Amino acid sequence: MTGYHIRRSKGPDLYLSPYLGEGQAGSEEDVVIKSDAPLDQRQRDQACIAFYSDIEYAVGQWIMDKRYVPRLLVCAGVFLVVYFFGSLVVRDPIPMIDELAVSIIVSVVFWKYLSRRDVASAIAVKEKGLLKDKASDMRVEITPALVEVENFLSHMEAMEHGELADKIIMGALRFDWQDKSLGSELLSYARVHAKDTYEWYEKLPVKKHPEILSVRLSDAILEGKVDGPLLGLLSTL
């Protein structure tokens, strides 16, 4: 499994883990993190923290998907039990509306309870432990080609917000992707950790009213809601 360390001239470095991609949570392969230079102890610690956080998220999603059907069936049973109990035992002037409302509320509460129980289950805890052990033993692979990605980010970080927003909206940025898996992990990272940036990415390319959207994007970058350089890099995928 391969992750990436991307250095940034402004703001914190990017630590892209391999766990956010679909079907990755259950893997027990050795972990490699690519970087343009060796990592010092602080950077290794930051990488472990980032990877551990993604493991928690990924295993949570994995166990939720794994237990989806049983959880759905149990909650459907709870809904029916509460509904028929209210219909047959409790008398009120508007029975159907009240029973439906109570049944839905109880089912939603029970769904949340089962979800939390699944995430804290023995199988989930064991999977997290195995993956974290692998992540803590990650091997660094020096990859000089990542300098091109870092230089591209630095170039965009030096731009004015308005200029960067215009180039993103107009699709004027270009980057030659040599490592497709890096692009995939950047997308996964943005989807989980930079949701506003990812929402803008999904709007691209813009075909209607680009001038208006460019102004809105510039404001969002200025306010710190959107990571402009990251969005610019994503727009070249």
C-alpha cells in the first residue's frame, strides 16, 4: 500500500494515506510512503497521525457497509414492532400519523445505536489495530518526481486569489501526471478532509456564468474555505 508526503511552501504538508480508496480498509499489506526526501522524526509522527486518522475513518466506513443489511433488517423489525404496538395498544384520535412518527424516530435512534456499536465492535477494533501496526512500520521511498508536484503547488500558492480562481474556472491549468495513483489519493483526501474544495472540484469544468463563479471561488479561497492550490492541482486530473 502506497501513501505520499507532499511538501508545501505555505500551510501544512499533505500526508496522503492509502486507506481512503474504496476497498482499501481491509488490506494488511506493508505500507510505503513516497517522499522527495527522507522524513525526519516530526514528519514521520505527522504521517502516522494522519494515517491513523484515516484508518479510523476507513474501518468505520468498511464495518458500516459490511453490517448494512443486518442493521437495516433489525431497524425494519423495530419499526414494525413499534408501529403495531402503538396501533393495537395505544389509543389516540389520529393513530396512523402518531404511530408512523414514533416508529420512524425509534428506528432512527436504534440505527444510530447499532452504527456506533458496529464501529466499536471487536472485529473493527482488531482491524484498526492491524492496520495501525502496519502504518507505524511504514517504509519511506524517495521519489524525486514529487518535486514537480510540489513546485506546481508552490507556483499556484504564489498567485493572487483572483488569478488562481480564473485559471481554475477556465480550465487553464495543466500538469503532466506521471503517477495516476497519486491523483486518485489526492481526490480521496479532498473528499474526506477538504469537502468544500472537493465540492468545487465536482463543479468543474464550468460552462455557464464562469465570471460569477470565478468571483465566488476567489472569495472562498480568500476566506480559507477552499484550498485554492489543491483545487488547482485537482483540476488538472
